[in-house]
Amino acid sequence: MVDLIAQYQKIKPEVDSAILNIMETAQFINGPEVKGFQKELEEYLDVKHVVPCANGTDALQIALMAIGAKPGDEVITPSFTYIATTEVMALLGLKPIFVEVEKDSFCIDPETIEAAITDKTVAIVPVHLYGQAANMDQIMDIANRHSLKVIEDNAQAIGSDYRMADGSTKKTGGLGHIGCTSFFPSKNLGCYGDGGAICTDDDDLAAKMRMIANHGQSKRYYHDMVGCNSRLDSIQAAVLRIKLRRLDNEYISARRSVAEHYNNFFAQFPQVKTPVMDIYSHHVFHQYTMTLDGVDRDGLNAFLAERDIPSMIYYPVPAHRQKMFDAFNSADTDLPVTDWLTERVISLPIHTEMDKEQLDYICQGVADFLTK
């Protein structure tokens, strides 16, 4: 689904030099590369604080800990997402309250949030799925009226520009009270291992998150709260600094060009719904996900595999139907749109190194199945 080897070859001299410098200086943890990346990401996202951490899952957990969420509290979130979003809630003893997503955008449906709010609700966690931003204007309005925190799961949409109701724009991840992202290698901004970051404009939350990520300490050996050990290492930071400079004009631009090619080709097939690009969201296409109607989705998946064409189903089982949440009886939750999508979505390869020959081969493979 991605070609990280070809991408690396284009930046190999810079990457090799940066990694070699770290090896020679032995500044592996919290070195200048980490501090440099933190500052550059703050500038890129236009936020006051970035807290680098070990991965995107840790980012979500640290964010929930920082807002003071305690066992028994409820957090509203979509079920149609990768499991990490909700897994951290269960780890902290919180109760995920699953709500519906929009059929077109795949993101949390703001119309379903308000009805799910109770006196135990402490936060909303919208997911900017596949690179498309959720409707943050509506979400923030609901959160402000009910005094709730909003933690953005921005793991799949870093770099997306969100156009707010007043016409101004801001990067996703900087719209809620806290934004969380992942630098898993396949992400639009990915390192060569695990990595993550948390961002906020709130000074107090930033201070808490830094402490939590560092064993709950602000001064060495003085631990004021229960924390964890979650750090971005210098090698990953060095890779991310190099890639961040290319994120908008190279990586996201290339992905949007691939998406445009797919969109134009599949417009001839009424049974294929290509991704919606809402007017408020600059879609960055972490995934290119189509919705099929009247098509054997699993059959197409197998057919493409026979032709050595990768395709993926994100996600075949929604979170509310996962066994890990049996204790919450969440499988009884009525989410017809979510269930409908899990049976019909399929994602095609999309990455920065794709050429027209590859795209034509993939498109023809799908067309051959649709017309056979």
C-alpha cells in the first residue's frame, strides 16, 4: 500500500547523514534533533506546544490522563476507526460511548454527539479518518456548550488545513483542546520506527502532558503524578525533520494527485462512490477509500490480490463490536451507518511514489472486476 523504500532513496543522503551524526554524538534521547523537531512542528501546526512521545496510542492515553479523566468517566467517540482510539479509554477505566459517523465523510457525525452526552461525559474524541477532517466547528460548539474537552485523533490527517466558519484556516490537530498524532512509517508524515506527538495551545495541559510522558516528573527524581515513559528518540526525530519539510509540497501533493487520478477514472462506475472532500477540509488522503454499492467487496479484494494489486479493508469490524469491549455491552449499540460502511469500504494503494503505469494497472484491475 506504500513504497517506503523508493521514498527513502529520494532523501537517502540527508537521512544517512543525520543518523550518522546521531551515532557519532551518541545523543540518542532528548537530543537536539528532538528539540528541533518539536519547534518545527509547533511552527508548522501553529500551536504553542508540541510534546513528542513514543507513538500515537501513547499520545491519546497521555491526553486523556492530562484532562483528569478518571475511571467511570465517559468519552464520546466514533466506532468506525482504528482500535487504538478507543483501546486507551478502556486501559484507563473510561467508558467509550460509541456514536455514528457520516456516510460520506466517514468522520464522526456531530448530530449524534449531543444525544450521547450525560453527566459522566468528560470529552469528545473525533477522528479525522483517512485524511478527511471531521466537522470541528460543530464539535467545538457542542463541547463548549457542555464544558467538554475535545481531543483530536489526527493520526491519519496531519497536514490537513481546516477552513473554519469565519473563513480562517488552521491545521487539524490544533483545533481542539489537544491534538494527537502518530508517526508510524506508513503515515503521511512517518518515521522509521514508532513515534507520536501531542499538541495544544493550553499551557497547563502542556505542562501536565510533559510530566506524564516523563514518569510524572517536572524535576528529576521528583514525581508529582503517575505517568509513563513515552519518548520520541533522536533518530526518529531526525527523519521526521527531513520529511516535514516535504510534507505539503511533495508528499500531500503527490497523494492528492493520485486521488484525482482515481476519482476521474471511477467516475464512470455508478456503483463506486469515491471519497468526499468536504469544503471545510483539505483532504490529505492517508488512505484512498471507496464505498461500493451492489458490488462483492470481498470478492474484489481477492480478485485484486490475484493480480498482485494491494488493497485493504479499513476497518472490517467496528470498535463497538470488538470482543475487548464486551464488558460495556457495546455490541448492542445501534450504529447502522457504521455497520453499513464496514461491509462496503475498500482502500486502494496511495503513496508518494506512484506513477501513471501503476495507477492505470490498478484502475484496470478494479474495472475488470466491475465489468465481468
